Amino acid sequence: MTGSLVFLTPLGGLAALAVVAVVAAFWVAARRVGAVRRVLGLHAPRGGRSDRVVLASLVAVTILAAVVAVQPAWEHRSERRLRTDAQVDVVIDTSRSMLAASSAGAPTRLARAKQAAIAIRQRLPGLEVGVGTLTDRVLPNLLPSASEETFDATVREAIGIEQPPPASSSVTVSTLAALAALPRGNTFAPTARRRALVVLTDGESRPFDAGAVASALTRAPGTALVLVHVWSPREAIFHVDGTPEPGYRPDPRSTATLQSLAQAAGGAVFGEGDADRAADAVRAALGAGPTARAGIDRRTHPLGRYVALVALLPLGLVLRRRNLAVL
């Protein structure tokens, strides 16, 4: 890993011209005042040194403001390497029950699932990760990609309740049986011999054959299953006016449903707050494998705020001198 100082807006350095103008004006004025004093035989006032301190402080503030204007930052650069034999797909349940929340205005299950998906993705560097949605079918939104930024943007902006709508209509639309079709699709690249599927769902599914889903997932080359349960028994779906929908009740069987599927597929179930453990399970399932160079990762840490804080010191000195002069 290497690092260097960069400037995000170098044209902001034109503000430094103001410093040159201030110093030049002061120098010219001081030369003229000094010449007049010598001609008249006058001594410099006692406050002359104080004036120079105030001017120096003002110049320092201006210089620091110019530095802030160019937005200095420390840029870390590191080589990005990707697994060539492994990919991950994250599937988020977007059925209507994912609108449930603990109270009106509280984060919905879908909002919490999206947050957890992004947290899991951040813990999977060096892997290509895609994202899709689950209702009564699984549809891809992003094929496995090395870009965390693209993944995050897709999750935040492209995933919503029943977008796209399910193919059928019923009281409970979603079905975990749809996961069986994923290994047969084109989500994973043929070169990905090690695969992992992360499903974030409330587990409120129509009845399905867990054995059939497990059989499809374990069929060679095999897809490891990690389930994240986004659910609480004390949640409701709220109308716009804040009143709960009378027709919805959390399904108490959801926990057992996910546990039975995980057991059949040799996977694991985690709570929505267990992003670390879920990511660890994905990495353990994929194991180690060959990697290839895939470019350079750049992470930028802005420093402008710290320079602005330093500028408060000379500015405080100017204000203190002014207050003393008033007194």
C-alpha cells in the first residue's frame, strides 16, 4: 500500500493570490510609513510589534483558507486482487411483508435488509458480488461485480418493494422455492466453481419443499447458502396515516422455516445485526483460491477539516488582540 498527498480542487489555490496581495500591500504601506517617520524624526509606536503579530495572524488565516480551498487529501493506493474461482450473490426479499416495521416511521424490514446487505458486501473484499430480488421468483439487478460502489448504489436506488412485481398474486406472495432456480440461471460465471448465496428475508414464505431447494443448491458445483433473518414478532405494516394494516400479522413460523432450509442445504441462519458473522460464513464456505490483479484501489481521506481547525488558532489570536484593544 502506498499513499500520497493530493488536492481535490487545485484551482482553489487561486485563493492564495489574496495572500500575496495582502502581504504586498502591507509591505508597501510599512515602507512608506517608515520613510515618513524617518523624515519627521518620529519613533515607531509601541503597538507596532502587536500590529505585526495581528497581520501575521491574518496572513496565516488566509493561507490556511487557501489550503482548505484546494481540498487536500491523503490518498491510499493498493493493488486490488480478485478471486478468479469464486463469486457471491446477495438476494433481498422485496415482497410486501418487507414493509413491516416496529412503528410508523421506523425503518422497514426492507430498509434494514438493504443496510445489512451493504454491510456484508463491505466485509467481502477481493470477491465479485452481485445482487438480486426475491418474491415468487429471483431476478438479478447486478451480476457479480468487483465494484463495491456499484453494489451499494444498486441496493440503495434500484431495489424497492415488489419492484418488479411478482408473477402471481396471493396473500403471501414470496416463496423460498424460487431459490432453486438460481443455480440453473446465468447469475454466476461458469468459471466460478465456488459460489455463495446470501438471502436477506423475513422468512414469510408460501409452503415449499426445503429438500428440493437444498438439492438444487448443492448440485455441482454447489452453492453455499447463508440466510439473514430480517424479522420481529412485534412488527406491523403501517398506512400513510400511521395506522397498522389489520390484515397483516407476522408469521411466527418464519424462524423455523429458515432453520429447516439452512439445515437441509448445509447453510446457516443469522440475525439482521450479524453482518460480521454472515460475511465470515461466506468466506469460510468459499475457502482460499487463486487470485488475479484487477487494478488499483484508491481510498481518499479529506484533510480540509483539520486545516480549518488549525486556522482557528491565529483567528482566535486576532480576535483576542481586538478585544484587548477595545478594553
